[in-house]
Amino acid sequence: AAAGRAHLLPEAWWPFPGAPPASRRWPDRPITAEEMRELVAEWGPLTEEGARRALDRFQEGGALGRYKGSITRDAGPNKKESRLSPYYRLGLLSMVEVYHTVDRGRPEVQKWLRRSAWRDYAYWMLRYWPELPERPMRLAYLDLEWSHDKETLEAWKHGRTGYPLVDAGMRELLQTGYLQQNLRHTVGQFLVEVLGHSWVEGEAWFHATLVDCDVAINAMMWQHQGLTGVSQWLTGVDCHPVRHAKKADPSGAYVRKFCPELAGLPPQFLHAPWSASDAALAKAGVRLGADYPRRIVEDPDAEKAAFLARLRRCRARRPEHRGQGGADTIERPLSAGDRLPPHMRSIYALTERCIKGEDRGG
């Protein structure tokens, strides 16, 4: 009852010009003071002292020591995250200060610092490609056909796709404003390559929901996810929502936390509830289509294959945007001036073999 009345509270608590943004739980209503307090509680105090304490926890609590292996591919118990990005975004923590604070002689620290440098890489991109949040860097994909199915887009946004790992990730994003790197790729790949929605839709939603939202970084990573940016290698990371769950959520604790309606399912059915028998569903108190949605697509692999086929067809129609070795080209930034030779009208971008239509094993 209290939650239902929350939208009736006065808006005087909102200290900024204009009306408060929309609620994450009730999109047709403005966010409330209570909801805002819940959202920032995990990150408080949002002060320089609080940021330094978070840095200390990262260094001394063992999280920094796990920065080995792949940051993007590793998930679940092996995930890497500092959880410092909101403090950077709000100016409460300086990357320069951090650089001079940590022990740069340790290999895991060096790896983390290299990863952190992507922030400046993203700012550099936005400086020279100001349309980074909306326009493909690889012009071969300007005319790529995208889905306009509003129902599947809304299902993705609000964690109602019928795929528990994806839904748990999107619900965590809504509830906490945060999502670990590997899960950002998992839900991003599902949006783009499985549902066929434009990466621009994902960029806009993440910008509205992340506590660490940053125009440059968010746009750069969604360009990568959409295979239209400087990198396309993310398509080779298998984020199938059932197969990947074995790595991302081996115990099922993550899905049980953010999709509590599935908590009673046995582990073998938790990430694929449609595979459970009627008896198993009934015993767990789960009614597909009522308590939890039916999956909005049945075969993610087939959908991904269809997406890549559309991508290749679109690319084939724009041969003028291919360069040496069949690589995609990126438009020369207008503001590059004499930083690039006058004859250099485009920049070659590494292009995945599966996109060029080549056999990866060849």
C-alpha cells in the first residue's frame, strides 16, 4: 500500500530544474524521494571520503587481486569489478589520484589500470565522433534493418523476456542502477543479436538507468555491442542466456535474488523454466505466462544467425565502405585536421571473419 501511495508525495525534495525523472518501477509516474533513497543507499555516502573508502575496500577486500584472465568473458564467481565507476562519474574520485595510490608493480593492478584507461579512450572517440551515441562509426551499417517491436523492447527493459539470466540482469539494473561488465554484455547481446533491436535503444536505456551513466563510455560500449564501433569481437563471446548461466550463475543465487518468483524451481530448470514439467512447475508454485512470462523467442542461436545474415547483407550493399583485406572502414572525423594525412579519407577497422563471411577455422 505504501508503494502504491509513493507517487503522491510532494516533489519539493527534487533540487534540480524541471520535474523529477520517471520512476523505474512505475514509468508513468515521477520518481519519488523514497525510491531515490533506495537507489543510492548502496553507494552512500556519496562524498569524497566515501569514494576513498570504496577504493580501500576494492584494494584490501580481494577484488583487485582477481583482475586476472578475461574481464569481459569471466562471470559469476570469477567476475571482475571495482564498483568505483559511480564515484568517477560524480567527480568524487580522480583516476589520476587512484593511479598514484595503487601499487603499479602488481600485474593485476596493471591490468586494471589498462582497463580503466578505456574511459579516456571513450572520451577521445566522442571528441572526434560527436554522433557516437546515435550514428554507427562503420558507415556500412547505416541502413541496417532493426526491429521496431515495442513489446519485446519493453520486455527487455523491465526484465520480462522469459529468460531468467537476462531478466535478473535487467531487474538488477532497474533496482540498483548497476550491472557488472559481463552481464552488461549478456543483456546487450540479447537485445541486439537475439531480439534484433538497435544498439541505440540499449544505449538510451542504460544512460537512463545506470548510476555510473557516462555519455562517452556508454556510447562506445554500445557501438561495440551493435558491431558498428571500432571493435566487433563481442559477437564472439557466447552470452547465450542458458548456456552462459552455467558460468554467470552456477548456483542460481543471482536469478533467485532478482527473479524470486522462480526461487522454488530445482537448479536444472532455474535458467530454463520452460523445460520443467507441469508437475515441477506446480510444485515450485510457478505458472508460466502468469507468475513469470513465457520466453519471447524460442531459439536465441537461430535469431543470432539471422541477425548476422542481415548484417552481412547490409554490408554487401555498401562496398564503398570496405578497405584493404575486406575490412570495414570508419569515416574520417571532420575535426581531425592535419592530425591525419589529407589523402586518408577513412580508417580501417578490424572486422570479424564471421561478418566478412569467412570461416573462423580457415
